[in-house]
Amino acid sequence: MRKHIKGTGILFPILMRQHRLRLLLWLSGLVLVSCSVAYAYPDLYPDQASREAYSMTMENPAMIAMLGIGYDHYQKIGSLFALEMLLFSAIAVAIMNILLMSKLTRDDEENGILELVQSRSVGRLSYLTASFMVMLSANVLFVILLATAMGFMQIDGFGFSGVVLYSSLLGSFGLLFGTMTAFFAHFLVTSRGTSILGFGALFFFYILRAVGDVEAAFLSWISPLGWLSRAYVFVDNNIFPIGLLLVSSLGLGIIAFILQAKRDIGDGLLPERAGSVRASAFLKTKVGLVIRLQKTMIFIWTIGILLLHIVFALILGDLEAFFLENEAMQAFLTGEGNVMEQFIVLLMAIMTLFITAPVIISFLRLRGEEKSNRTELVFSRAVSRMQLLRAYLVPAILIAILLPILQAFALWSVGTVISEDMMPLGDVMGASVVYIPAVLLVLGLAVLLIGWLPRATSLVWLFLVYGFIVIYLGDILELPDWVRNLSVYEHVPVYPSEELSYASLLILSGIGVLLIFIGAWGYKRRDIEG
């Protein structure tokens, strides 16, 4: 066994150094957001009456589907925090681990790094072992940082044992999905497909838990997300779910190592589907080729966003119970218009962030192709820099325009069946498409970075995360106006709660177009990296 992991001690610090910035940003962001929200909770639920009002909203099946099963009582403020934050924090930690292990496993193998490493005197399992050590170190460090930070805050109702359990649940859940991603990496030949399988599993488990918590409890026990709610953090502090998460991680990890020992480098266990003998006229175009390469990613994101809007539309008939009886929920509202109008405005703002993600992913594939040395092959043909840049810009722009239209129509079509007071289609559509200029501005920032600072393209994700914090937590954290105004999404008119400002939309669109042109100019002038 020792010969199979020979060289792991050398590879581990190299991989840690390679991913140190990515891990630093993820860990600091997760800890900062969690602690900031925890600090604000005692002011959101200052007395027993407000907590009992919240418990009434948790009797609604829609709330259970979104957040999980509740507690018998909410005397401790920590129980409210755990119920509202544990599930979504776990999803964020899972995303971190999916992206990390996809990069460490299939992406490095796809780019030839694994083959290069194994040409030296290292064991067959050494690279995978070092990758698991990086992932394990990241999750253990996250548990230590979060537990220490929340423990030092000494918030009333946040017992230290509950804080440790809360942090350990998140770390164990991240470990499970990191291991699951390493398992998926053996089936497909691309890192993109591996990530899609990981995100698909996360989405599937969320739906399975939602159905199980409402209708059939046994389904929740199949989903790892369902295990989290059964820990009853800050109340009973049940550690059994941690055992389930760790055992599942261990089982998947063993299988991943067995498959690594038997599988050939560069191959996948699932057979690749043969393509058509002849390419269509659209596929022969540069834009058609890019869309074809990204069709799975676009399809998965589109279906996921539409399904989320359908789920949210199902609770429109119970909005009064959700918001008017819940002080924490009222913190999310704008204070203008009726409850449904405020909810839809907030929903469209948050979902715009989800729409921005596939827009960025689609365009940044240009940078990925360049790093994989495939761009040079394209330029060896009669293809100019601007033609290739446009080929990646067009799909990203189409996603930015079509997804807001589709999400508005999905929400309105289901909402009209659920509620008689559903907003007109024009207002719902306006509340969604009004964010298109902001999305295009973020896309322009990505173009600017690729053109002038290609090694810093990942910084565009910080812009998106910051926008999420401002939109989702700005009111709860009582952020000052100057801090909120640093987010481009804050400059979008809150339609239809306020009058539509065409000047703001034109300014945002103009800045976005200007950034695209400046970035394109830089991309045309700079050297191509490989």
C-alpha cells in the first residue's frame, strides 16, 4: 500500500499552495457571513412573542419544504439561526467542495497534469491522496475557524456545544460532497461534466428532502440534507447525523480510491456518446460550436432556475403568514407595495444573482480554453481574436436576456393558478428584465479582466458574492448606504414598487458596453497564454 501513495508528502504542500487563494476567499467569506448573521439574530427576535410568531409560520408545508423540519420550541435564539441558516450554509460549503475536488481530480487529469506527475517516481494513488488531504484540511480548518469565531462572540442562546456541532455539520457535509465529486470524476472525462454531476446531486437531494419533510419522512433520511435538520442544533445537539455524513464520506472515498487504482488515466467509466456523422450548418459556425460545447451547462442552469421559481410560486398564497407574522422575514421586504409585490421584487433580485452565474461561467470558458492550450489551435486556422471573443460573448448575452424572461413567465404562470391576487404578467416581467443591464455590466467586467488581467478573472466571482450579501443580508446586517452602493445591483430600479428610471438602466448598459469594448481591445493586443 505504501508504494501506491509514495510522494504524497511532496504533492500535498504543492496542491495547498496552488489553491491557497481560492480556499482563503471561500473560508473567510463563509465564516464572515455566518458570524455576521448570527450577531444580528438577537435583535431580530428580541422576545418570546416574536419567536412564537415564527413557530407558527413553520407549521406551513411550504416553509418546511424550503428550510426543513422545525423544532418543538424556539426558546433559544440559536435554534432559529440553525433552522434558517444551516441548510443554505451547507449548500454553500458543498459548492466550495464540489468546485475544489473537480479541479483537483478530473480537471488536472484532463489538462495532462496527472499524467505528468505520474511520469515521476510517485505512487498511482498519491495525487488522489494529496487531493483528499487538501479537501480534508480545508473543511477541518473551516470547522475550527467558524467554531472559534462564533464561540468568541458569546451570543446569548448560542451554546458552545451547539456552535461546535453546527460547524462540524457544515464541515462534514462539505467533506461528503467533496468525496462524492471525486467519485463522480471517474465516470466522465471532463471537469465540467464532473461539476454538473455534483451540482445535480446537490439539487436532487434538496428536492428529495423537501418532499420527504412534507410528505414522507423516509425520503429525508435518504438525503444528506435531511440529516442536518435531525441534528436539532442548539436544542438537543444530536451528533448522529455527523456520523452518517462521515461514514458516507468514508464509503465513497474507498470506492473512489478503488476506481482510481483500476481506471486508465484520461478515460471515464461511462462510454462517450458518438456524435453525428455530419455537422449541422449552425454547428459549423463559431457561435454554434461554443453553444454546443456549453449546452449541458445551459440546460442544467435553466431547468434549475425554472424549478426554483415554480417552488416559490407555490407559496404565493401563504405570503401573509410568511411575512406579516415574522419579524425576520419582514427585514427582507422593501416596505413599498403589498406583500406579494415586495416578495416578487426581492425574489427577482436574488434570482438575478443565480442568472449571473451561468453568464459568467459561459464566457469564462474562453479563459479555460486558453489555459488548456486549445485556443492556439483555433488561432492556427482563419479565426481572428475578435471572432473568437464574439463567439463566447453571444451565448453569455443570450443567457443574460432569455433567462430573466423565462423565470418571470414561469413564476407568473404558476402564480396565477395558486393565487387570485397574482401580479400582472407585465409587472412580473418588468421586475425581472430590469436587472438585465446589471448582469451585462458584470459580464463586461469579466471581459475587461480577460482582456487586461487574465490571471485575475476569478475576481469577478467576488463581485457576484458581494452582490448576494448586499441583496440577501443587507437589511438584516443594516449595512450603510455607501457599502450597499458598491454593488451594481443596488442601482437597479425596484420595479414596480418605484417608478422605472430609464436613465439608470441606460447608464448601467452603457458602462457594461464600454467595459466589453475596453476588454475586447485588451484581448486583441495581449499575448495568448498557455
